[in-house]
Amino acid sequence: MEVMGWRKEVIVNPRGVKLAALLREAEAAGKGDGAAPAGGAVSGKGALMPPLVIVCHGFTGSKEGGGGALDMADQLAGRGFATLLFDFTGCGESEGAWEEITLSRQVEDLGAVVDWAYAKGYRRIILNGRSFGGATVLAYAAADRQIDAVCTWAAVARPLPLFSGFAGKEIRLSGPPGERIALNDGTGLIYVQKCLFQDLQHYDLPACAARIVPRPLLLIHGAADELVPVSDAQLLYEAAGEPKELALVENADHRFTCHREQVWDIFFRWLQALFP
């Protein structure tokens, strides 16, 4: 795919699984006048590289975000930012079985994507994660100090009780990891394996948020989120160190259905303040 600055990529994770990705290249300031993109860094080959936003989709989502992620990337390109969208293992066009999902598997996928970006010469990397993707970027950035900034949308802070609620019962963590468990978040029935719950017990996401410091952290959450309570955003914010920002979007649901442009405006202003 080579349309209007877009390029299709394939990234291989440590398990040999091929992850489908889309790269939206930044548009140079002044449309070719030789000016540097925002916050550009020089790669080893001498090419000027813009900041790169890596976007992590939600629990049952895909890289395109129903078209919204594509539109956002086009907007970012005009502001001098490159954007990389990708499908986690088992999602969208990527290989693998979705129902074997764990947070550790997603962190591993994100690590492969970040390594790919560095190999391409990107040196200023911002992580943007939505819902369970927000949990993923917090867990990953807590350990990788190369990440420059983190922004989450409707991030999950307490995934174990959240998913137990979707299962309608307390999940016993003992037993075979491949045992299938039905989840219903109100939009339909899906099946995961018990390994998701067994893996989540090893993560303390507020503690991960605390380890982002001194890098900037922006938490965006819908004040009317019907899936992930606002208290999750407040918990992450209270745990995090400065610089940090919590933006609550009035009347917005979990998917920011009628508030997409408002969320973009908050995100874009934050980015351009960091990379003027």
C-alpha cells in the first residue's frame, strides 16, 4: 500500500509471528521546502527523522480503528509526526490465535514494533494506547526508558477485576491455562483462555504508571465511560509522577463515539507542546 504517504509493513515478533502494520509518513514542514519535521532527529544514515507515534488498539480492535486511527494519522502527518499502526497477534491482519491473548504477549509484540522503529532510524517515540492497549503501553514503557512520552485513552488500571466482571464470576487462577472462559462486556460474547487471567496477576499498572517518570504522561478518559470506570484513570494519575496530565472528556463513552475530534485536539496540543 503506497497511497498518500502510507506504506504497508510486516513486523516479525520474537515468536516468529508476522504482525501487520501501516506506516503514515510525516509531511515535511512547508511541503518540501527543506524544513525539518517537528522535533526531528538525525538517523545514522543522515536522514532527518520525525517523531513517531506508535498506536496500540484496544482489546478486540484492529490497527485501523474503524477508520478513526487512519484519519488521526493523516492529521498527525500534517503536523510533522509519523504514525505506525499495527495489529497485535491474532488481531486484524496479523497472524496468531486471538483467544490466547495475554498482556505479556501484547507487551512482547509492542517491543518488536519499537525495535523495528529504531532499526528504521526513528529516535523520538511516543506510545499511544487505547483501553487494553493503554495498559500495554504503560507496562511496556515502564521497562523501556527509550520511550519519550506516553498517552493513554480509556486505559484499564485494574484489568483482573474488570475481566472477571465480564466473565460474571471470580476466576480461579489455578488450572490449565488453555481453559476457555466466556466474556461479555455488553456488546457480545467472546472467548479467551485462562492464561489471560493468570498473566494479569503479575501486573500492577499503577506501579507501571509511576515508573514512566520523568517522561510525560497524558491520560485521556471519558467521563461517561461505561466499561472502564473513571476511577481507573484517577488511580493511574495519582500513582504517576510529574509531568503528568489527566483530561476527562465530558459525556464521552469508552469509545469516545461522539468526541473523537475533542480527544484529537487534546492529544495534538500535548504532542506539539512536547515537540515544538
